[in-house]
Amino acid sequence: MPHDLSHLDTALAAYPRATLLEGPTPIQKLSRLSRLPDMNGCNIYVKRDDLTGLGGGGNKLRKLEFLLGEALAEGADTLVTWGGFQSNHARLTAAVAAQQGLACELILTPSAVRSDEDFCHNGNVVLDALFGAMVHRLAPGAAPDVFAAQRVEKLRQQGKKPFVMPLGGSSPIGSLGYSACAAEILRQADALDVHFDRIIVPNGSAGTHSGLLAGVTLAHSSTQIAGYTVLANEDQAATTTLEKTRQVLQLLDPGATLADSSVSVNGSQRGDAYGAPTDAMLEAVRLLASHEGLLTDPVYGGKSFAGLLAAVRAGEYPAGSHLLFVMTGGLPGIFAYRSAFE
Ligand SMILES: *Cc1c(COP(=O)(O)O)cnc(C)c1O
């Protein structure tokens, strides 16, 4: 029986949405990787959300479809957001602003663990400048949300209409982009005649995880969503994800309920800190590149794919399971982490 997605589709259609993707992103099976003996007979697939065209692509474009919808409905002329120096969300916000003819201000914070030349000046920051964004680099310890509030005040005094997006674009509205992605995945699963037992995602600002979980919940799908946190610790990330998922459900269907136990967040791959390389991440990035020709980033995709590999190798999934890993993009990060791969 195909999924009945009419309820989810109708709920999503109530929110203004800009089109930033070309259409559904492909789902592909990792055939060589799945055949390795230590994959224990699991069928590993990838959802190619790195294959979104604008600005180098990545998961933030799905959130930006709804955020931009909201911004344009409000008559905004300037997009404002913040993140780390290597923020993919900042880079894609700058690309969207360029495409739309809007101004863009990015507030970027230094990393506690990386201050090398490549990290500070290569990768995403090269692209932010190409897209024409105004970049504010904060000193260590400065609060980006406080700076953003001051900046917005100034822009308003100048007669501008700024639209502010939180870290990672993960407001409840932004997260709707991944509820729409859940519908897209379930349609593709029906067409492929595959039931995905589990969808595996990185969890940073939790919008990707929360949006997907809200989506499968409303579609009454038994597919589980498993997130690997790369930013907050496991307990914090689980709490944030539960709260955020409930906020997204509130937007889509105030009557919907969510059991606490449906949130699965694993902290085993985070390592010492956000953005700190781990051996398992390096192995995962290399394995995907050398066996499938696919590129994952060191901060999100590499760590969460390492978590998938560890679980499969530990026999956590029975042979014949169907696992879907969401490739979220972030390719420029590889160049910011050149020294880690040497
Ligand atoms: C932001 C980001 C994520 C994490 O998504 P959240 O919604 O913030 O949890 C994963 N991968 C990449 C490449 C990202 O840029």
C-alpha cells in the first residue's frame, strides 16, 4: 500500500514557499559499499540532498524554501543570519539572496578548535564573498544573536526590511522543508517498492531531524529517524529535537502527538567538539569517496556516516535492512579541512 500523504501535503501547502530545488533529489543505492562483508548484508542507500543546484547545494536550501517564502511574504529586502566561519547555511543564504536580488548580512563566529589558514579563509568563506554577502566576523566569545539584533536595529533605522534567520535556518518554519522532504522520500520509497527501516541524518541545529520526524509522524510511516549529533551533547540534542519536532507538528497539525521515545539521537560520533575531526569521520569520508565516488563533509556528513558504519558493523541492523543516509552537502568544508585529510 502506498503511503497516504494527502494530510501532510495539505498541511504543508498552507505555508508560503519559494522554489529553490529543481525537483526531487535522487535516492541511490550504495552497491559497492553494501557488498562489503562488514556491512552485514544491509542495503545502504543515500538521499542526494547534496545534489541541489543553487550555491553549491546542501540541506539548507530545503529550509530556505520556506524561510524565503516567509521573508518575501513580509516584504523583506535583507536576509540576516549567523553561524560558524564554515557555515553552509550562511553560504546558501548568501546564494539565495544573490539569486533573489536581496541584500545579505552574515555574522560569522570563530571555531574553538580550528584557527588554521584553510579553516579561516578557504571553503565556505570564499563563496560567501563571491555571492556578495556582507560578512561580519565576530571575536571569540561574542554572541552572534546579540550582534544580529543590534545590526537589525541599525538596518531598520536605515529604512531596510531585514529578515532574520536563526542558526542553521532551523526555526519551526524552516524545518518544514524537511517535513516536505519526508513526503518526497516516502513517495520515492513507494516508487522503488522499498521500505526504509531507518533514515540516518546528521543533527546540528536539529531542523533536518525534526522536520523529517514530524513528516513521517504525520504520514503514519513506521520508518524511524536516527540522528547523530555533531554539535550539542546527546541529552541536549535529544531535548532540542523533541521540542522542535513538537513545534513543527504544531504548525502542521495541532492535534498530532509525538511520543518522547520516537526521538533517537546518538552522541557517539561528536568527538571532542563541534567541528573537531575524529578518526571515524576521516575513515567514513574516505570510504564513501573511494568506494562510491561520493563526497561528504567533515563536520556533519562524515561524522554521521561514521555512526551508520559503526552501527552496521556492530550488527545493530539485521541483514536485509534498508537504511537511507541523507547526504546533506557541505562539500566546501573539505577544503577548509585540508590539513585534517593530509
Ligand atoms: C547544517 C548542516 C547539517 C545539519 O542540519 P541541521 O538541520 O542543522 O541539524 C548537516 N549537514 C550539513 C552539510 C549542514 O550544513
